[in-house]
Amino acid sequence: MEDINVKSVRYPELTDQKFEKIALKLGRTKRRVFIQMVDYFYKSKKDPMDLNDELLKNTLMKNHQQYIGFIKTQENMLLVPMKILMDKIGESQRQIIESFNTEVLTQNVDVIDNQHALAKMFGEIARLMESILQSQKSKEMLKAQFISILEAYIKSREAFTLMTPGREKEELIAITKEQVKLL
């Protein structure tokens, strides 16, 4: 089997100390760390001289700008029309509620006024009914008393004979008239 480890790299002692610290910190061999470093720089296409990592910053900034552009597009396409529509709906709801309250309050006042008028009319009708009932009772009583007076007059009149003096007849008529006047 052929040894694949045929290349060597020479570097200063200070760099070796730093390299050793990195390997210990990562818990790997220096050879393994070196292979991983080369793979990292190869895949990420980063320049080891660029300590500030401008490529990474530029990539992040580009992605950030794309996200912001997407959000602004979504805002203009969806959020702004939705907000405008919701504002219109809210305003129409306020107008409906205001109209409803105005109409309902007006109707309530009318209904209450009508109820008071009806209550007053019913009170007047009840008073008239009571008056009619009293009048009816009074008429019935008057009729009964008149019949009683009439019957007494008839009995007294029948008790008269041809010999009854005219003065008694006149007294009976006067008493009967007086009793009818007292009704």
C-alpha cells in the first residue's frame, strides 16, 4: 500500500505554537486540523488573508437585502391592502352602529311615548267605565226605588174608595211627587 502522506509544509516555530494550541483546543491532531482547514477554505472560497471576512459580510448583506425586499413586497401586496380594507370595514361598522343607535334610540323614545299615551288612555277609559258602571248602578237603584214608590202609590190609591175625601188624594199625590223628587 502506498503512503498518501507524501507532502510536507514548512512554517515558523511561532506559527507551530499557535497551530498546536488550536489543535489542542479542538481535541484533534495537527494533521487532522490542517486537512479540515484546507477543506474549509476550499469549500467556503474564503481568502485566509481577509481577516474581517468581507465575503461572508457581503453574502449576509445580500441575503439580508433580499429578505427586506421580500418583506416590503409582501407588505405592499398583502399588508397595506388588508389594512386599508380593515380600516374601511371598521369605518362602515362605526357608521352602522351610529345609525343603529340613532334609529333605536328614536324608536325607543317613540315606543315609550306611545306607551305613556296608551297608559293615559287606558286610565281614562277605566275612569269612564267606572263612571258608566256607577251610573248603571244608580239607574238600577233609581228604577228599583221608583218601582217601590209606584207600588206604594198604587196600593194606597186602590185602598181609596169613593168616599175618600179629595184632600187625602191630593196628599197622596204630593207625597208621591216628593218621594220621586228625592230620588
